[in-house]
Amino acid sequence: MTAWKSELLCTAFNAAQLPQPRGPEVAFLGRSNVGKSTLINALLARKLAKVSSKPGKTRSINFYEVSSGGFFLVDLPGYGYAARGKDERQAWWRLINEYFGTERDIAFVVHLVDFRHGPLANDDELTAWLDGMDMPRLVVFTKGDKISRGRGKVMYDRYVGDGLVSIAPPVVTSGKNDAEAERLRRLVIQIIHELGSAGRDGGVI
Ligand SMILES: Nc1nc2c(ncn2[C@@H]2O[C@H](COP(=O)(O)OP(=O)(O)OP(=O)(O)O)[C@@H](O)[C@H]2O)c(=O)[nH]1
Ligand SMILES: [Mg+2]
């Protein structure tokens, strides 16, 4: 597969700033600092999304157009950042509700989970909320490089055995590996096709 051609389409801090829907969107959700922006950069093979070692970096909804594919990757702010108070938590839910509540073609959610911890309470809360909307999701574990291979296998089996729901077997990433990004690119395209979101606006190649 040739590299995706991409660009930042829009940054939205509220519903009024959301772009007009123009094609299938893949929404990246997960706790603050889990690696959403890093994974988007790996997929786009460009440093378009801002990454930080401090949680709470992404505060807006950022739309990246994969112009060679006719779909969009959507980087959302993370949740569960301990330094944020109740007001920020409410603001986060408001923004997320606005995004999911508008008439858009959200093909599926990539739910990122830190491989070292597995799903935590606020991941479960998000999962239940997405279930309530029948929103399909792909679980991607990040920071897999921080766990030894042997231990990783045991942990993977445990997380999956505990009832993680994912439209394809969860993928473990390290955020830096080209072959891994390439596999995930193929999977994203395959899922968009299988879910039937493709083709409405020129199609996904
Ligand atoms: N070792 C390792 N570090 C990672 C990986 N993914 C992300 N990181 C690091 O984790 C930190 C957070 O990454 P971000 O991509 O900014 O995380 P985010 O989920 O976008 O965070 P917010 O925007 O705050 O919600 C950065 O220091 C990254 O370099 C990974 O798979 N392995
Ligand atoms: Mg981010």
C-alpha cells in the first residue's frame, strides 16, 4: 500500500467549529497520554498531531483528511487526566457528545488502551456509552514495547478473556514501528469497507 496522503482539515473546540461531514470518519478515543496522537502520526507517517509526554495535550477535536482515501482520522481529547477537575470532565463529555451527536458518518471508534494497565474504570464507562449508541470499535493497545513479549501474551489473553469487545482482534502497537503501522492502515481500510461506510463520497481506495 502506498503511503496515505494527508492533511489537517480542521480543529474544533466546540460544535459550531465542527466541519461539514464529507466522508467516513475514524474516531480515536482513549485516556489522556495513552498515545492517540502518536498513533495517528504513525498511520499518517507524518508528524501532524501534537504529542506530549504530559497528559492533556490535545484539547480540541482535530480532523485529518486522508485525501488519498476519502476518509478522515479524528483525534479527540483524552479523558481521565487526574489534574482536571469536575468542570473539565463535564466539558470533555459535552464536546464528545456534540461530536457523536451531530449527523456524521462515524465509521468506527479506535479505542486506545494502555497495554500495561488494560481497560480502567473510565475505559469501561466509555465502552458502555459507545455500546448504548451501537458504535463499533476496534481496541488498540499502546505502549506494547514497554512489556516483554512473554508477559505480553499472558496479559493480552487476560484482557481479551475478561470480555473486551472489538470488531477485530485487538492490535498491540508501540507507536514507532513501520510494519505495525502498515498492518493497522490495512485493517482500518478493511473495516471501513466491511462496515459499509465507504463509497458515499467518492469511496475509499
Ligand atoms: N514507549 C511508547 N511511548 C508511547 C507510545 N505511544 C505514545 N507514547 C508516548 O506517550 C506520550 C503521550 O502520547 P500522545 O500521543 O501525546 O498521547 P495522547 O493520547 O494523544 O494524549 P492526550 O492528547 O493528552 O489525550 C508521549 O510521550 C508519546 O511519545 C508507545 O506505543 N510506546
Ligand atoms: Mg493527543
